[in-house]
Amino acid sequence: MTTFLRDTVTVFRREITPSLREPVGLLFEMGQPLLFLFLFGTLLDGAVGSSWQWFVPGILVMMCLTGPMSAGYYLLVELIGGSTERMMVTPLNRTAMLVGMAMKAMAVLFAQSVLIIVLAVPLGFELHLAGVVAGLLLLMVFGVGLGAFSFVLALRSAPDGTLFYTVSQMLLFPLLLLSGVLLPLDTGPGWLRVAGGLNPVTHIVHAERALFSGQVLSLPVLYGSVAAAAVAAIGLFLGTRAMRRGV
């Protein structure tokens, strides 16, 4: 096992253990996605073609945005408590620290995504296994990048956290609304469609919907893969640099 992989596993185990000890908290986090799935999704039934193939991927992208972006909150708590400073003096690889912490959020997201998909099948969601697996992998890549960005915000906003809360809230909702997660942007005004096209999350959403419909080899999947890889690469670069500079 390489040093990087060993350090990643070490940090991941440290992060995931508290969640495994309190699984009830994970169920509470499912409240909002389940409400959107059963209530909002039902309202869209027939309004956007195959509504479940359209809506379920959007729900998963929404979870991917809120989960990893909130991962920085837990880092912020540790920064205030001083435990992160103790980790920083260890010889752990800084990028491995970022990936390990982000993978904790990804493990939670993966479990929640599987539950959402299983519950959506009786509602009419058609399961294309290869596309679903590829879609989940794409979300993992995207989520690692988002998690790294949230860690950068947490490091920059310690100890009071004002910057983290302000920036994360200002970014989260525009990214969601301009991506077409909940409602299609096709019928919106021109400026809205242009803004949506500049939003990398839009391409992730289109890729997920194509994959979950079984269109594994398509242009939306290519564009979404490039967007996810770019977010992951930039996030890990900025996060590693911030970690190396110290708290």
C-alpha cells in the first residue's frame, strides 16, 4: 500500500467512525431529499417526459452539493477545537488528508443515493445499472472537488466561521437554481439559459440524467465528466495548498 493510499484510509477511518456510531443522524439527513422525491417528484409526473428519470438524478446532484459543501463545517468545528492543528503536525500527506475527509462525505452520499434509487424504482424509475454505476462514480469525483473547496473556505474563515457560512450560502442556492435540478431551464429567458450554461453543475446534471437514462456514451456525459474532473482537480489543488500553508 502506497503512503498516499495509507494516509487516505487513515483519515477516512477517523472521519467515518463517529457517523457509524450514530447512524440515526444519517437518516435525519435524508428528510429533505425524501420530501423532494415523494412530493415534488410526484407533481412533476408527466410534466417533463419521463419524470423519474429526469428528477432522481437531479435529487442526487442536489445531495452532492449540500453534503460535501457542508463537510467544511465539520472541519471548522475541529479547527475551533484544535484537533486539526494536531493532525497538521503529523507526517500525513496533505492531499491524502483532503481526499480522506471528502471520502467520508462521499461514503454517506453513496449510501443515501442507493436508498433514494431503491425507493424510486416502485414509483416508476427505470434502473439502467451501468448508467447508474457510472453516474454514482461521476458524483463521487464531483463531490471530492466540492469537499476540497469547502475545506478551503473553512481554513480561510477560522476561527469565527463567518466567511464559510456567507460564501457557502451565497453559492449553494444560485448553483442549484441555475443548474435545472428542480425545474428545466429550457423555457426560461435567454439570460437565464446563458447563466445556466456557464454553471458547471448544469453539465453534471445533464450528464447524470443521460447516464440514468442508459445513455452512457453521449456528449452530455462527456461534458459532465470534464466539468466534474475540473472541479475535482482545482479543488484538490487549492485545498492542498491551503493545508500546506497551515491553519
